Amino acid sequence: MTDQPLPPPVMWAQRSSIVFLTINLEDVKNPEIKFNKDSIYFKGTGGVEKKDYEVTIPLYKEIDPEQSKSFNKGR
């Protein structure tokens, strides 16, 4: 039996022209983050038990993937 990746804890905030998305997962090493016009994808291994996490978040309006940024603020 293979373990399915878990959805990570996600926090969302937005303003009229910006979206803030926080994936609250400890000690993630080399996360994979992809910005698409209509979704944001995350995959990584982390947390105390070093489990696999994955999520695709659909967006209501299109974004510009070229202008999108991600930050890994380890804790």
C-alpha cells in the first residue's frame, strides 16, 4: 500500500490586486511550487514526521505566473 500525499495546512488572504497564500508546514526541504494562470500547485516533504504533502489550489480569477513569487521562510 502506498501512502497518498496529505493536503498541507493553507492560509489565504487577498486584497483587490494581490493574493497571499501561506502553506504552514515546518522544515520543508526543496518545495515544488508552480504558478499557473488558474491554479497554484505545491508539493513537499516536511513536518515533524517528514510526510509528503501536495495540493493544487484552483483560483477564481487568472493570475500572471510570471509576476508571481514564492518565499520559503523556514521555521
